Amino acid sequence: MSEQHLIERMKNGDEEAFTQFFDQYRNTIYNFGIRFCGNPEDASDILQETLINTFKYIHNFKGNAKLTTWLYRVASNACLQKRRKESGMESSLDQLLETSHEVGTDSSFHPQDKLEQKEAAKVIEGAILKLPADYRIPFLLREVERLPYQEIADILESTLSNAKVRVHRARLMLREMVTEYFKGASSEM
């Protein structure tokens, strides 16, 4: 079924269409939520809030952008709203690591290498969680979701140059946050 047909069915209140929609985008939204919030419970809340808002506001979708662009906008708003409610509470990195991607299972790696890679991933994930939301969302959309800058600008309802600047600044902030760790790691060798 085409995306347009699915949208029309959802706009007409077709529950089966919403089930299809949910099945198709559930993992995408959940993974975005986990990377933004850092724990499964919050990611589930983001997923639920995004789907509820999609159901409530699908009639506002004009079709000027792709459905995924609009969906990321809804999910981003849910993330920001959750963050505002929590007013800066820290997420547990242990919970984030339980759900994050495992280091490759290539047997050519020495166990010490795997341990160092996991530690580096933990430092980077922690730094991402510390980014201000205005920078974390565009960074995740670009670097994790691999969206083009124009789509990120559409999601953020900003200009193309603003989207690029936010991603660039996020990279600079991350580089600054993790520099000490990597300096220390390279001096131990």
C-alpha cells in the first residue's frame, strides 16, 4: 500500500491503517527516543506520545513533506516536551548501554579491544546525552538516522543553514566533551 493511501485511510479514522502505521514506524520512533532520552522507559513514553499525537493530528498532515519528516517532528516535540517536564533529570547510562548497539562480534578483535571500544562508546553516548536538546535532536537525525540536511530542516521547521549549523555545533561540543577521554586513552598506549 502506498504511503499516500495509508495517510488517507488514517485521516478517515481507519484503525487498521493506524495498526499498519504503528507496525511500520514503531522501531524507528523507539530507537530515536532511546537515543534522545537514554533509557527504555522514556523511549516507550516517547513512542506512545508520538503515536497518540499522530492519531490526534494526522488530519493536519498536508503532505508537503514526507510522512517520516512529519513523524520525526512529532517525535522531536514529544522528546522536548518530556525533557521540559523532567527539567534536566539525568538518564541512566547503564540503561542506555543495555539497549544500545553491541560492538561487532568479529573474532579477530582481542577481548581488550572490545572492552576499549565499549568504553569509548559509553563515553560518546554519555556525551550525546549531555548535548542540549536543540543540538541533540539534529545531531541524532543526521548522524544516527542519516537524514539529509533538508529533511532535518523540515523537521525542525528551520532553514537548511540553521540545521547544518546545529549539527556542526553539536559535533564541536561532542569533540570538546570527549577529547580528554581520548587523550588519556592514547597516552596509556
